[in-house]
Amino acid sequence: MSTNISPTLEYTPEIHARTATIYERLRRVIPELEWPIHAPWIAAVNDLKRERNAVILAHNYQTPEIFHGVADVRGDSLALAREAARTDADVIVVCGVHFMAETAKLLNPEKTVLIPDPDAGCSLASSVTAQDVRLLRECYPDVPVVSYVNTSAEVKAESDICCTSANAVEVVDSLGAERVIFLPDEYLGRYVASQTKTELILWHGHCEVHERFSAEEIRDFRRRVPNIRVLAHPECPPEVLETSDYVGSTTGMIRYIGENRPAKVLMVTECSMSDNVAAEYPDVEFVRPCNLCPHMKRITLPKIHHSLTEMKHRIEIAPDIAARACRAVERMLEIQQAPRS
């Protein structure tokens, strides 16, 4: 897909002054030589946001110049879903992958939701279809379906409720069922099954980033870096989780670092997240295994600028699918907002 995106903007003294505070936060993760490339785009995008009354949502796996430079809301899928439901902006720009933009649209049907690159997909989302879910229901009548938010709107529409890695155990337990169909991530499902008494019927989808990590790789890091703390995302293979010090969502990892301040840490997840967290905790040394998500990396500052300039690419969902998918997402959010005894 070709787009007429200007390759450069001028780095002027005024742009330098406007972006100096942002760069101070990013000095550890973005070389000074690169800043004149990013800074003009950051300034231009932030100007356009005000003109469009737009809000930018950025997932933890976005690059630091996006995550810290232009994003208004930052976090994991659950945090982005929550804030998408609360925003009073006219335009929502989702710096993430396609299913995240769909979720924002489900919760804001009257607003304009844009994704800077419509080809930013997800190996998990593409591993299961709505037809697959219907066939599962035929095989397991009356068994509720929990779909990870890393799924298309069509799959969500066939599900009873959604979950994220941060709340998956809570969502499964909330159903009070003996058995639950859990899809599409097999490894996340295995982790959830270890944390609940509910029997989980699993799909065999995997994240192409997290499935590449191995237990031997983690053990090698431990041999080379004494006293390192290893934090792993539950989308990793079970043997990786077994060799880690902490298992949790991206938000859980960040919370762990803030509360424990380990001297050295290895975050077993997408590479850019380490850069983004390192900017927040300069006293912690981050050892980076650096598996990149090629889909997340489709989102760039020039594409965000182009998206706001041209008001594209708009997310549209068929009304019948949207109504059912939205209910699955809203049920998840209702659990999160319910008072706890």
C-alpha cells in the first residue's frame, strides 16, 4: 500500500526547544544522533492532535519516540480498552495492531477511530476465525467461550466474554463454570489453567514474538548476568515461565519493577517494552533479549502524522458484529469495575 508520506521534516531550534523535555526522558534509549529525525514528527503530531481533538493510544510495544513522544494513553490491552471507553476526544488514533483499533471502535461507535497502518496485524488474531468458534460451540455445547482481546471483532462476536493477560484468571473464575473454552493463545491458556480450578479447552494459537523464547535462552542469560531477575509474559512457552522469577502481564511487569527495583532485569516480552520502561527507571539495568513484533513496528511517527492529516485509515465494523463483540468486551470491563469484597 503506497502512501504519500513526506520522508523528513526540518529540525529547527524551535523544534529542539519544544521537544527537549521529552528527549531528557529518552536519552538512555534513543541516541542523540537520532533525535533530529524524531523530534520534528513529534512536534507535528502533537500539533495535529490539538487541531483534531484527537487522543493517541499507544501499546507498551510501541517504540519509545511514539510511546513517550506523542501518546496520551499508554499501557497494555486492558488499559487501552478502559481508556478508549472513557475518552471524550472526537478522534482516537490507535498505535498498536488492528484488533486493538477494533476494540476502541467497539467501545466508541460514534467516534472516528484510526489506525496508522491497516496492515498491522497479529499472529494470534489470525490464528482463529469466527467459524472456528462456532465449530467449537458445536463440539462443546453450553460451554462458555472466553476470547483473549488479541482476536478479531468477528471472533469476539462469537464469544461470551473477553479477557486480557492481566485479568484472564479473574474472567475465567467469574463464569462459575466447570469447563471453559479459552482461545486463541495456548500458552496463556496453560498458565491460566495452572491458576484456576476450571478446566480449560484450549486453542493452539501462539504469539510469534513470545513463542520464540526458550528456557535455554533464559538459563544462558542467568549464566552471563549474575543476579538478574527474569520477568516473563504468560504468552511464553511453559518451560520459559518455569525458569522465570515473575510471570505477569506487561502492566504486572512494570508494577513489579516499580515495587522491587531489581538492579538487573530481563523482560521476556517484546523488545520495545524494555526501552519504554527503562526510560521510567534509570536506576535499573535492562538486559534486552530483543524479539521484535513486526506488526507493531509498522506504526511510525510519519504514518501517525499522515493518519491524522488525511483522517485515515478508519476502522469500521458491521453493526451486527459490533453489537455482539461489544457486549463481550463490556462484560470484561464490568468485572474489572465491580466492587471487591
